[in-house]
Amino acid sequence: MALLQLTTDVFAEATGRRHRTDAVIPGGGGPAGNARLTAVTGLVLLAGFVAELVTLLDVSGLIDWHVAIGVLLVPPALLKTASTGWRMIRYYAGSQVYRASGPPPMLLRLLGPVVVLSTLGLLGSGLALIALGPDASRHTLVRALGQRVDAITVHQAFFACWSVATGLHVLARLAPAMALAGRRSAVPGGRRRFAAVAVTLAVAAIAAVLLLGAAAAWPHAGHPPELQAP
């Protein structure tokens, strides 16, 4: 019964039949402003990850796009981690307005850290592949259960974990995020949130241009594995 109730809570929030009432406070908007920033950033990340997954259809031919989009995703991922982390810290630190808004369903609270760690691990291991280059990325790091593990294997493992965790997260959060991002309401801090997203995307574009040159060796590395670099 407990598991059924936990699942029911997630389904109710995913379909919009249950949602948190976020308090609005002056300045940055408080929980309501935080929720909107998280929703918008999450939708930006979703669009980027969908584009990144498309490049997996032909990594060899689309490696430049694969690398560029992967780098573009890093700053928005950090912004979303910061916004969700801030809400979590304020909630568990006893902030009255954040505690009044309430936590997400228990299953999503348990899934959240897995989503964050697998996302950062996926993107971070991809940046490591760019820095190492194709040859060093294939050097054996350790052997486990008779299998060699290199930097590419680590990236693949993060991808597998990310795919499952983020897939479940998107199923539960997509509809509420779209509704929240499209809702027109007088929540203070709108310009700050817009500026935060705009600056994040500008930094992402600059980083992608700068690091794309460092990934120039990958298209000439022979036959790259299916999951090469983010």
C-alpha cells in the first residue's frame, strides 16, 4: 500500500492533478520564482539533450555537433543544479516559505540526486574525453570482472544511468514544467531569471566555440564507439 501511495502521488503531480502552491515573496520571487527558473532551465536542457541524442544516430559524421551540443549543455545543467539545490537547502534549513510550499513526492526526492549526479557525470566525463583525446581515452583505467574500463567506458556507464533516471524524471516533470513555464503571473524577479538564463546560454555558446577546437582529433580517430563524447 505504501508503494502504491508513493506511485499515486507521482502520477498525480505528473498529470497536474496535484501541485505545490509556491509562495511568492518580493525580490526574486521566493519559491514561486525558483520554480519558474527551474522549469525554464529544465525545458532548455530537455531540448538540448534531445538534439544530443539525435547525433548518436551517426556519431562519426556528427561528432562536431555531438561535442558542441554537449558543451552547450554544461552551463544550463549547472544552473538547474543550483536552482534545485538552493530550494533543497532552504527547505531543509527550515525556511518558512519553502517549507510551506512543501517537498516533491518521495519517489521524486529519491530520484533527484540520481538525475543530478548522472547528468553531471555524463557531461563531466564527456569533457574529460575532449581533454584526453581519442588515444588516451582508450587507455585502461582499471579491470573489473575481467573487463577493461577506460574513459569511454565510464562515459557509457554514466549514459546508461542517465538514460533511465532522466527518462523517469521527464515523464514525471514535463507536463508540470511546461505548464509552469507558460503560466503568466506577477512573480517578482522575472528579469533576473531571464538574465540568468540568457547569460548561461551565452557562456555555453562561448564555451562550445572554444572547446570545439580541442575536439578536432575525434573525427579522425578511426571508428569511434557509439557513445563517444557529449
